[in-house]
Amino acid sequence: MRRTPLGRSSTAVTRLSLGAAALGNLFTPVSDEDAAAAVEAAWACGVRSFDTAPHYGLGLSERRLGAALRGRPRHEYTVATKVGRLLEPVAGPAGDDLANGFAVPATHRRVWDFSADGVRRSLEASLERLGLDRVDIVHLHDPDEHFAEAIERAYPELERLRAEGVVGAIGVGMNQAAMLTRFVRESDIDAVLLAGRYTLLDQGAAAELLPEAAARGVSVIVGGVFNSGLLADPRPGATFDYAAAAPELVERALAMQAVCERHGVPLRAAAVRFALAPAAVAGALIGARSAEEVTDAARLLDLPVPEQLWHDLRAEGLLTDHLEEPCG
């Protein structure tokens, strides 16, 4: 699978990365066997980029990903993790972590920390869980309410870690485009991980973030290309950004699906290819909890998507006409 360097770094990602949030029991449990099989399937499909975080299952995602990659040639794959939340043990049983989205015992609590010491402590713990001595990409994770500390304290520490060779590339991962644009303008990051803001249903990143990233040589990794479900299976009751989708969004997604069906293309394939189109985009991050889901995601990259499909979406008012033309 094609690889693209992130920014000016020597770290490259494959066109498709496996997002390992589901391997941390996102919403529902995943067995150790299914988690390992998902990573195995990704590897078999040519995926060599993997994304995790301490937040995902209170470290479970990192432990499972590290175990699944153990024994594979280290130079062949890249691992991204994140800093900004420290995991602190809690005394005694405390129920589950479903309030934070993960079906795991609440053995730890998350503590926001974008200090230099917090970055070091977080990364050291991640390396232990992953069983690695370095991480290829480290993202500042969801610094929405912590911009000043993240850019003034956490980011310089990541620069020091990059100079030490512990970190290959520096990024920021968020569900919004506006603050990512500030990081692109005000720091020397290599990449941004943008979740859900450049999709068939939400092109919020097109106005500033994507052109700014392209102009400054910062790579974009797009996540949430299905907007948490609506673009994968449009129907009443489907989710958009992890909440029930509004009726007008469901109607729009169903209209897009109808156009895609006329061309014999799954809506999922159009969603992935659309997100990959801008010049600044280095790859897409797809979450999966089984080997079947991984194989399906990889297959979408190879399906032919006729140019007429994009013209028809625009003709029916389902896409704006100023966006970059996706490749067939």
C-alpha cells in the first residue's frame, strides 16, 4: 500500500491506517482473539500504520496493539499514540468506563495534563504498554480546552523528544478544524489528525485547514470518514458524530446513497475516496473491530469510482462545487 511522508518528517503512513479505538472496547467488548485478528487482517491488506491512545479503553487498545505487532519487523510499520490524558489508578472497584465510551473496568481515571512532565510520563507509560522503545507519531489529544498549555508546554516537549529520536513526527488530533488550523499556523507540527470534519456530510475543514496545511507542508490524516456510522449505513436511527443523526442528515445521506447505487458504488467507498482527495491528505484512518471490517475497508480503496458520480452529487446539490475532484 502506498506510503506518504508526514510533513517534513521521515515518518510515512500508508494510505489507510487502522484506528485501534475499537480494540479498546469502544462501546462494546471485543475479544483478545478478534482484536489480534483485526491487526492481522490489516497487515495482510498492506496496512502498516496503526493509531491508538491511552484514552482508548484505559490503555487496553495500546496493550492489544503492541501484542499484535510484536514480532513484526519494526522498520515496516508506524505506530501513533497520543498525550494529554494521564491514567491514574483508582482504589478498589469502580464499575465500568462506559460513561467515557469504553466497555472496560474503570481501573483508572483520566487526568488532563499537557505539561512537559505530563507528556513524558504519558509517553513512558504508552511505550511500556505497547512494548516499544519509540513511537513514530505522537498527537496532542483533544486539547480543545487546553490550547495555551498544549502549545506552550506540551508541544515544545514533543519537539525535544523528536530531537532525541523517541518521537518521529508530531501531530495534533481533534474533532474540530478551527483549532487545528491554529496549530498549523503557530507551531512546527508535522501532521494533524482530523476526525469527522472532512466528509461527504461535513466539509468544515475545506475553508481554512486544508489549504493552510497544504501551504505550510503539514500533512492531514482524516478520520471519522463515515461520521460515526451514518455514511456507512444511512437509515433512521443511524449515528452522526456518536449521536442520533438529525432527520435532514439522514435524508441527505440516503440521497447520496441513491446516487452511488446508480453507479454501482457503495456509499462507503465514495466516503473514503472523497476524504482522500485533497492534496494535503496523506491517508485515512479507519476504525475496525474485526478482520472482516478491516478487509472491507481496504477493499474500498480499490473499487473504481467513476468521475460522473461526483458530478451527479454536485448536480443534485449534495456537494459544493469548490472542492477538489476525488480520483476515480
